Amino acid sequence: MEVYLVRHTETVCEKGICYGQSDVSIREPYDSVFFSIMSQLPQDAILYTSPLLRCVLLANYIKDNSEITTVNQDSRLMEMNFGDWEMKNWDVIEPEELNPWMIDFVNIRVSNGESFTDLHDRVIDFIHNELQSTNSKPVIIVAHAGVIRSFLCKISDLPLKDAFQNKVDFGAVIKIIL
């Protein structure tokens, strides 16, 4: 099955802000970027999106400019929950909290948040319980860098600790076969 992993476009957050599951918007104007993304996607597909605004805006644009009739929002496609770090500048997070996570982000949970393993478990659940039941239509998933890296680790058997080897730019479209 063809799956198109699409990362949302650039957010309104300043560089250096940790915004995981915070519901932030995207920078405008975005029509030309959205148009470029559309040119890389099939016109008819099953469309899933994270329920966060930065993904929903793009997913609705895809639906409105294609033959797709439904946008399926799924919370398993949300970015990692950074808990107490949400909307903080990375530079102000206390080193005694940040450093252990930087050493082992795969297993260490952010205070009141998730680890990368928690995010990956959500993605695996989505793959097994949602994608396994789809028909032969291509699938488009509008999501976040962490979710997309998790998909790429799964399909390439890449250890989660190496997830950042997968470059996922804002507005990236990555086609995989599941």
C-alpha cells in the first residue's frame, strides 16, 4: 500500500520553542507551499491527520483540492507530548531535566509528557489497527516530524535512538510502501 507521509508546514512559533502537542498555527501565506505539496500527492486517497491545527489546516486544503471527501482525524498521529516543557524555549529547560532526556529520549519521559517510545507505540497501534484495514487506495497522513520519523523507523527497522537520521523538513512529502 502506498502511504504518503506529509509534515505540516512551518509554525508561528519562534525558533527554539518546544511545542509538541501545543495547538499552534502555521505561518501565512501558505497557499504556494500547500500547492507544491498537493503536486506530490494522489488525487484520490484515504486521508488521515493529526487533530492539531497545524495539520488540520493542510489536511482540509488537500481534501478541498482533490477528489478526497473525508478527513479522518486521529489522536495517535499527534506529535510527542512534551508535558511541562510545552511552549518553553529549549534553552530555559533545566539541565537536570533536559540532559537525561537528551541522552535517552527514546525511554525517558518528559515530566507530565511522553517518551519517544510512547509516541512510537501510538504510531504502531495506528498502523496495525487503522492501516491494516484500509483498501487498496493510497493513504495520505498529515502529521509531525516525530510521527513521521517513527513510521520511518518502523519500515526500515531503524532503532528508535537513530530516528533523527531521518530528515523531515516542514512541508516534506515522503512516500513509503507498507
